[in-house]
Amino acid sequence: MEYDTGDRHAAESTRRAALSLATEADHPEVAGWAHEMRAWFALTTGDYRGVISAAQAGSEVAGQHGVAVQLAGQEAKAWARLGDRRQVEVALDRGRRLLEGMPHPENLANHFVVDPAKFDFYSMDCYRLVGEDKLARTLAEEVLRAGTDFDGTERSPMRNSEARVTLGVTAARDGDLEQALIMGDRALQGDRQSVPSLIMTSRELAAEVRRRYSTEPSAQEYLSRLATLGEQTPGFLPPA
């Protein structure tokens, strides 16, 4: 919560305290989550080698706990941003095998569990980045389906936002600027947001929009709104 609301220093202090307590208590699951937090912080600040280092350190202590699946997912995300498709598949396959051997979580609202829908979310992110648009789009639609109740209430608003960014990216690549901007705008709406995460993924849509539609007024307006969001979150300004 500290990191998602922009208090990076407090978040790192809390993470270090959790890792220290876990080490003293010989608690591999909490230790694994402490490493996973370091991987997450590194991912949203663009330190992809740091993500891999943290994920691998966490995997060494996490054993067969659910956090090991999330660590594999974070590692896959980093490899995707480094452009190494083979390592992406290696990490995703490891995560899938671990997940298949675990019972389905009883409480999906618990942040510290990993279920198949959450792993679809990680895979979606990776396939968007490596250019597998059909797979990324299919997974984004599944993320939205799983994250929305029958009455339209969103159970997973942050996952849904990133799924909409993915649909925006694939639409932009398909030449549909209007749909890309609709999805991009919808991703920026909502009361519950992990701003670092949202900016990290939205700047990928921004890069596609800038590359393909830089002279379009509607594209320029979207890029301006995204830049304003970055300015309001110190340390997370999207690149120009």
C-alpha cells in the first residue's frame, strides 16, 4: 500500500523489516514475499536485472509456497521487457507447473495467494511485450471476465485497468486508434489504482500511440493526460 500510494522510502523500510523478521523466524513464505516486493519495486522503476535477481533470490527460499508462482511471473515480466522470449517462456512454464501442483485458494481476495486468473494476468503482460498480440488480447479478455461480477462490479480493478491497456496496445498495433484511446482512457479511470503499475503499462500504450499516430490531435490529448498523471506521482514520470 505504501508503494502503490507513492511512499517508496517507507515501502522499502517495511519490506526490509518483513525480510528481517522472516529470516529470524525461519519463515520461507514471508521471506519469499519480501523478495517479491523487491522484484515489484524494481519492475516499476525499470530495473529489470534487479527484478530477475530478486525473483531468483526469492525462489531459493520460497520452496513450494504460492509466492514462488508470483516470483516466476515477475521474472517473466522482466525477461519480456529485456526482449528475451526464450527466458519468458522458461519462467512462465516454471510458474505454471508450480501452480498446477497447488490447491485452488479458498480466499481469492487475499493478495498473498496466486490463482490461475492471476497467472493469466502475468502471462498477458508478457505476451503483450513480446508482440504476441492474439494471445495477449485473449488473456486480457479473460482477465476482464474473471475480474468483473455479473452486475458489472469490478472485483479486480487494477488488473482490469492493465487488461484494458493491453487491449489498447493491440488495437493500436492493428491500426484502430479510436479503440486504443478508449481503452487507454478507461484504464486511467477508477478509484482504486496502483499508480506506479498503471503508469508502467500505460507508457507502453503511449509509445505505440506516439510511434504510429503522433500527428493525430486525439493521440496528443491522451499523451498529455498521461504525462499529467506522471507529474502527479514523483519518480514515476513516463519517458518523453
